[in-house]
Amino acid sequence: MVEIEKPSSQNRYLNKNIVQKLNSITSGQQARTRTNIAELDRVLGGGVVPGSVILLGGDPGIGKSTLALQWLVAQHPAVKSLYVSGEESIQQILLRAKRLGLDNTPIDLVSENRLEVVIEILPNYEMIVIDSIQALHAEGISSVSGSISQVREVADHLTRCAKANGVSVLIIGHVTKEGSIAGPKVLEHMVDTVLYFEGDASSRFRLIRSFKNRFGSINEIGVFFITETGLKEISSPSVMFLSGRNREAPGSVVLVAYEGNRSLLVEVQGLLDKTNLSNPRRLCVGLDSQRVILLLAILQRHGGISISDQDVFVNVAGGLKVSESGADVAIVSAIISSLTNKPFPADTVCFGEIGLAGEIRPVQRGEERLHEAAKLGFKRALLPDGNKVSERPPKMEIVRVKEIGEIIEWLV
Ligand code: TYD
Ligand code: MG
């Protein structure tokens, strides 16, 4: 029989005030240090909380080291900081700094991959950058740098040491293919904030997205583009994403997406091409390919349009990844426009979700999307009938659609 321990008033911990009443705690607003890079502050929820640990993940070569250096320089001299490079020599860091025009700022640098050394000098600073976690090595662990046990051990030590000393740490982690080398995923639960660098190698845009933030909201995005002299912020990303659009081309549709708590205008492109393949190709870039296949089935069943003899390619221009279902109307419009070879009206934007019965469903933030479109001079919007709009931007014509047939009717 299991014996249940009786609660006793002599409980060792109860009298030590480790338990507090929720309503008796006074809230100390977390002070934040601004990075002075507005897009970065936005993603962080207002700046760096002192003593917090931030993980910055991304593919090799995407720009993590560049951003980290720019970050420290932007905070100088308000924040005393150290850049620890386990991968590059001091000379290499200097070369990068020269290229970025940042070599006149007295930031402390060290090229070091022994964790013990880093831990010893860490308390002298307010913020340190670890570039990268995979290059650091803890003495007590026999496995090679970058292995799961090393990465965990190093991150755990750093995190505890940082918290104890109130030092903020920016940990850089390479996203790696699954294998013996551990990527940032194994660290996500240990740190306060997780940021990921996104972007196509071929595109100049870079996105920083927050996946986890104990001190702010998640899914915020910051938009940058790369230049010879480092990352530059984009204050109006919609203008950039639409630059280079051929307004008269069939298959080009402007979507007002809602990504990262902000409305963004992006170009969705569709291209259909007759094929003899028994399994026609369906290729998507920047969109969920399963979603596009679903939409093709809806288009066939409820729109009466057969695409079974067509290769279908759908792309979001500029390298942005759109994950929301609010892109459905734009995807279907791009497909119809390419199939019929009729351009989608150049002054029109669209958004909306499409259900399996062919119905157009409302999406969040309809009004905000319309205002973003109006700011960029668009005159008309195609949107779900169910989206309430109490304050329409002046001079914006609204076309409401209830089901997929109405989109086809309007377009053709
Ligand atoms: P780097 O910061 O070294 O990438 P990571 O640390 O993620 O591996 O940048 C990769 C290369 O891209 C490097 O040669 C510098 C170049 N680069 C620019 O020229 N401009 C930029 O704005 C950025 C971000 C990178
Ligand atoms: Mg690097």
C-alpha cells in the first residue's frame, strides 16, 4: 500500500517565504535598453532586457555576425559590450568592421573558444555576443564542439552565469541540417528570446522574426536589406516588396498579408503552363505547397476550372515567406489570371481565406490591411464579404466576394 505523506506544519520550506500571493507582488517594470536599431527593438519588444539571453539563429552566411557587430556598435557607448568570436580571428573581425565602416568604435573583441575563459571575463560587461555557440567548448565534456551535449552544456553555463551577473547575452547559432551537429532548436527552451534570421540567399531582403519572447509578443518581424556596408533597416517594407513588379503581367497579384503583427503588401505570382506530364508539377516558393494543392482542388470543384493539364508555379516575390491562410484569395487570383492570360487590375489589392466549400472566409485585421494598401496608393480591394470595415480609407473602392465563383466572375 502506498503511504501518503500527511501535510505538516513543520514543512521545511513553507516558512521561508518562497511562496507568494499573486495579488501581493509589486510589479517591477522591466527596464529595457534600446538597441537603437528600430526594427530590432520592434522584434525584441522594445529593446534588450538586462540579464536576458537571446538566441539568434539562421543559415550560415545569412548575416548573423554582421548584425551582431552592428548591434553592439549601435548600443555603444551606453552598453559596455564584448564580442566573443569562436570562429574568426581578430583580424577577420577587423576586416568585417572595416568593410562596414565600424572599425572606429572601441568594442572589446576576443577570439576564444574555451567556455571557462569566457565565463571568467563575462562579469566585466553588460552585454556579450557569443559567435557562435557551436564553436565554444566546455572542458569537462569530452565530445567535440558543436555536438548536442557540448552546445547544451555551454548554453546552460552561459545562461546561469549571465543571470547571476545581470549580463545580457546574444547567442548566435547556425541552423544546421539534422546530424551530429546541434542547431539552435536544442537551445530554444533555455533562453528568454529566440530570433530567427530568414531570407533567400538570392534576395537582398532579410527578415528577423521572434519565435519566443518572455518579455514581449512573438511573431514580430523586422525587415532589413543587405548592402555593401551592412544591414539597413526598411521602414516601409511594402514599398520594397513591390518594387520591380510588372503591373501589366498576367499572374501578378498584390496581397495585403498580415505577418509578424503588421500588414505587408507583397506580390504573389502565378504561372501556369500546359504540360503532357501525367503528374503535372506544382511548385511553390514562399508559400505552403499543401495549401496551394488544396486551393487547386477547390478551384476545380467549386470554380469549374480544370488545371489538371497544367504545371502550376506560385511564388512570393522578394523572398518573403507567407504562412497565413489570408493569402488564399491572392493565390487563386494569380492562378486564374495566368490561366486566362488577363492581368489582375494593377491598382487593386486582395486578401481572404477560402474554405473547402468554396466559401470566402473573413480574416483578421481587415481594416488595417486596407489602410496599408491605401497608404501605397491602391484604389480598390477584393476582400471577404464577412470582413467588417467600419472605417474605410477614403477613395478606396471595395469589392466583396462570398464564394470562389465571384472571384472568377470579377476577374474574367
Ligand atoms: P555574415 O555576417 O558573416 O554571415 P553569418 O555570420 O550568418 O555566417 O555575412 C555573410 C557574408 O555576407 C559576409 O561576407 C558579409 C556579407 N554581407 C554583406 O556584404 N552585407 C550585409 O549587409 C550582410 C548582412 C552580409
Ligand atoms: Mg558568422
